[in-house]
Amino acid sequence: MKDHVHGFFGLKPSIAVSKVMQIVKAKSSKWVNESGKMRTRFEWQASYGCFSYNHSHIDRVYKYIHNRETHHKKLSFQEEYLQLLQRFGIDYDERFVFDKPI
């Protein structure tokens, strides 16, 4: 996907999601920029979204990520993300959810 990435991590409760994202963003940015595959410097947006799932849902989440291209033909990333926020009961101000307007 050109506008977002799905990551699926198994974390110990003692590891903060923010620390994992800091490491993932730093190391992947460095790799992309040193690979020479892009004409301009790659940078992640400042924000990210994270949802937790029960261990019993691993197969379902994996299948969703595997089929994301087909899924996003029906529903845009932005539309789906807002639906997830609503489904999980997360309060948000739509003006601040994405770096650029929908």
C-alpha cells in the first residue's frame, strides 16, 4: 500500500508500543534511505495507530493483512481507520487523525 503499512507484532506487556514504533520507524527509515530505492528522502508521518487483539484472533488478523489490497479496493484506509476508532469506542477529533485532510 502506498499510503500506509500494516504491522503485526507480538509484544510482551513490559514493552511499550511507543518504544516499538520508535524502533520500527527509525530502523526502517534508515534502511529505505540507505537502499537508494527512492529518489527523495523517506520519512514516516509523526503519528500511528495501534489496535490490540486477542491471541485467538491471530489467524483472522493475519488473513486480513494478507488480503489488504483487495480489502482496500472496497473501503479506503481512511474510511476503515475511522470505522475502527468508532468500533473500539475511541474518542477522536477527525481534524487531527490524519496528517492531511481526507
